[in-house]
Amino acid sequence: MNNILKISELRTGYDNAHPVIKSPFSATAEPGQITGIIGPNGSGKTTLLKTLCCLIKPLSGNVLLGNENITLLSPLERAKRISYIMTGSSVIPDIKVSEVVEMGRFSGTGWIRSHNQTDKILCENATERTGISHLLSKRFHAISDGEKQRVLFAMALAQNTQVMLFDEPAAFLDIPAKHGIYKIMHDISRTDNKTIIFSTHDISNAIAICDKLWAFSENKIESGLPEYLGIKNVFSMLFPDNILLFDTEKMDYVTTSISNSIPVDIKGDGTKYKWTVSLLKRLGFDPGCNISAVLSVITNENDDKWIINYNSNQVIVSSLAEFEEKMKCVINKQPL
Amino acid sequence: MNSGNYFFKFLVLVIVFTAFIFIAVFFGYFSDLFSNSLSEWEYISISQIRIPRTVAAILSGIALSVSGMQMQSLFRNPLAGPYVLGISSGGALGVSLVTMGLSLTGITFSGTGAFSGVVIASAAGCLLFMLIIFSLHLKIRHPATVLVAGILLGSAASAIVEILQYISPERNVKSFVVWTMGSLSSVDTDQMYVFIVFVASGIILSLFLNNVLNTLRSGDEYAHVLGTNVKLARILVFTSTGLLTGSVVAFCGPIAFVGVAVPHITRLIIGSSNHRVLFWGNILCGGIIMLLADISSRIMFSEIQLPVNAITSLIGIPVILYLVLSKNKISFS
């Protein structure tokens, strides 16, 4: 069966006079693929996701899943094909976790029927896949944000749809929880052959896990392989101001150094060196300036000392706090 | 979902329910009942007075609890109840026009049987307010706005009622005030059958709304994503609440607090927020609480019968207060 999600010439938004997605957007998403939607706030990521699950009607264009126009499906039939998890979890009532997962089966039971064996198996499978079996008897508001997100994933999995939409699934999560969520997404796209589309601000991770990216900027939408967008320099142009630059070494955004920063020549190695550089950057210095004459710093991995040469005076400090104090003196043009 | 967990709780509720029905119908006649010597007069008293009254108690308990549960889930508000849509204010307006307004113009309007003046007026008022809420709902997107509209309608109705009270003779004002206190004894055998039909139709409609209410708990957007036709669902919930609450207000007056308190009591007892389970829990608990209110309104003072609203308030208010004070207990379904 042909299960490709095909968006063609789509314009969408809350009213026709001010569409959020102005220029017609066409793209496809295939089973077994993860598609990431990136772009600044207000660029239409959420609006697109809500259009794909029919919370918003398209202003023009259409969305086909296989051969069916999704906007023409009945609510129950649509819910058998497309699931959507919104950002945040504040609207979910404080009910038992198992009951949240069971809500996902509504499209299967319809208005009247109770859960049968198939529904129970789907719920159990969803709980297992997301690793929340130990939470089932807890109340939803009593678990952590990362666990809540897993429970919502389980609800979407229980819905058992071909297309799964997630709006910023990893926002507000700590780093292990974030990677847990990405791992589940990757897992369900590969083993269950689901079509996953999610929006995110976490571009470096999106590049790492997505098969395809849709990059929303102010005026246009670029889509393609993450690397293709990288080569076309789309990431740097996503945020049009000059403070952010996309650093291809780190595969993440870096702030460009402040223009009037004080040059400093720093020598050393190891972890202590790296953190000293980080401190200097934070204070507004421009480290790595080899020709600097006025200020130089020497650190050694093996001792607790920082040697500062400033205006041909040498000061040796033996704690990071003291070092920071001296550096602040430099900024304020006071003697050390 | 595991029905085995609830079996014991429901068994206890059914036993208590049955016992309360027995007490409500035969209280005071036990010795005669067991010696098989019910006199003619006792038989008439039981079949003409006790049974309609007991049925009225059960029906109003069931109707108010189920519609209270529906309103709390639909509006996602633990303090919502059957009257939040302003239905009872519509009833009060209708009754005040008949008991006080008409007499000012010199007309007396009093049918008998199932369609006495008060019942007709109250039902008409409820229906009118229901229709206003419906038409507002078609224009309003957000359910909370419907809530505000309900409160405003209620205030408008009570303003008119106050004017009528101010200008009416004392006797008429008293008969209105007595109506607002609620009464189970005004239901006669004919009315009882009409009452049964209305509550039964509301309950049958509600049977089809439990799955939908399960999704509506998490708001309109998730309900939509999960496959609910939200507009249709809301209209059907309003219809069932209109049937249930409207018939209680018409036949027994605006019985207080049962509709807000019983859904919470049920949630505490049953320990689930699945509407498929809560629905039956509310039917049993609602019946039990109203029977308890009815029995105690008769036996607390042997000489006079207390107004039923006094009792339901005394039962309901502590429950609500307890729920408000212990934050973790109050969780909208």
C-alpha cells in the first residue's frame, strides 16, 4: 500500500488575510523516515503540524495520505491514520498514567465499544516500547517531564497510526530524557515503519537523527537531506541576524564574538585550559589571539596555578575565583 | 479497565442501594410487612406516596450525578455541576412567572396530574434556557465562554425573579420559595412515569457519551486528534444534561449540591476516572445519596419534613469543602 504523506501547494494559517505559511509548500514524508521541522519561533512549524492533523483547515492546497485527502476523512478515520502530540503536557488531566495511554485507543473503540483484546495488546505494546510500564499506576501530574513525554508517546503509539506528529517533543527535557525521546522516535520509525514528523529547536540533534529536514525561514521553506541544507548554508540563514553563526565543526550554532572584546593570548592544555577559555569568553575576552601583547595567560593541567602577564606585570593566582577577580580588574582597567 | 478491581466496590454499592430503597419505601411499616398484615390504608400509602417519592429521589439522584459528571469533564472544571449552563435558573424563572407573575395579572393557571402548572412552567423555562445556550454555543468557540454565558443568564433570570418577589403578595412568594427548596413529595404517580421517561432517555443518550468524555477530559484539541467530533459531542452532552437536569428541576425543583458533590464522591470510592466505570458509579452513588437525603429529611424530626435542599446541602457542602481543602483529592476527572 502506498502510504506516502504528500503535501502539495499548501498554504495555511488561522485566517486568509494573514496566512502563517504564505508561499505554497510542497513536500513528501515516507514511512520509515523521520522528518524534522526547524525554524525560528512564529515561522509556522506548529501551524503546519496542526494542519496535518486537521486541527486547522488548509487555506489552499491539499494533503494526501496514500490516495486519500486527509481533510475529507471523518474524525475517527483520520485519527486511525494520524496522531499528534502537542508541545507541553499541561492539558492532560491528572488521571492515572494507564488511563492516559488508553485514551489513545478511542479511534479504535469509537463512541460505544469498550476495550477488547486488540486494544489491550496495543496499549501494552505502547507501554513497553516507551519503557513506562513501571509508571502505569502513578498519577500523570506526579511524574517528571521526561516521563510525561514518554507517556504521551505511548498514547500516540497506542493510537497505532501510520503518521505520527510531535510538536517539540524534547523541549523542557534534560539531556538524558531528550536523548531517550530521540531514541524512541528513531526506534519506532525504523522497526514499525512509521512516518514521523516533528518540530524542534534543537538543530544539532535534528541533523543527527532526521532523514529529511523542512527548514522554515521568514519567506520560504527549504526541504531536503540535512546535509544538503548544510551545503546550501541554510542553517546560517535561518536566523537572519548576525549574532548567530552555524559552526560546522560543532554542528551547532555559536554566537559570534563581541567586536570590542579584549584580545588575550592563552597557552595551556587539557580540561583546565578549556574551561579557562570558556570563562574568558564569558567575561568578554577574545582568547586565542596569538599576537596579543598586553595580556597573556598560562595554565598547566597539573597544577592549580594561573600565570597572568598584564602590562608587563606578572601575577600568579592559585584559584579560579581569584583568577576571575583579576580578569575583572583587567576589564575595568584597574591594576591587578 | 480491569473490571475485576471494581466488582467488589460495585457489589457493595448495589447492596447499599437496595437496602436504602427498602428503607425508604417501607420505613415505619416493617413490623406489619414482616407479619404480612399490611392494611388497606398502609398499602395505598405505600403505593401512592412512598413509591413515587422514592422513585423521584432515585431519579433525581441519578440524573443530577450523571449530568454533574458530564459537566465537570466537559468544562474540565471540578466545581462545575448540572446547573452551570443556567438550566435551573430557567426553571426558576418559569415557576416564578406562574406562581407570582400570573397571579398579579389575575389569571390562575393550574393544570393537574403530570402537567401541573409548576411542572410545565419549569420545564418550559429549562427548555428556553437550553435553547439559548445551544444557539450561543454555535457562535462561541471556547467552552469556558459558554460557562460565563450560563452564569450571566442565571443572573438575569434571578433579577426578574427578585422583581416578582418584591411586588408579589406574601402567599405567592412563599409558594415560590418552597419550590426553590426542592421537594420529592410533590411527584405523584402520573408524574412519576413522565419523570422516568425523561431521565431514562437522558441516561440512554449518556451511555453513548462515556468514551467521548474520556477524550474530552484532555481538552478539545486532543479530543479532536484522538478522533472525536468535538462539536457533535458537545451538543449531545448538552442535550443529555438538558434532559436530565431539566426533568429534575421540573418535577422536584432545583435540588442543590448533589450534582457537584456526588461525582467527586464517586471518583473517591471507585478510584478511576474512566467514564465507562464512573457512569455506573454515579448512578449508584447518586441514587444512594438522594435516598439518604430523603430518609433523613423524614426521620430527623418526626413531626415535620425538612426541605430536601437543606439535607442535600448539609451532605454536599462538607464534601466539597473537604475536596477544596485537600488539593490532591480534587482532580477533575
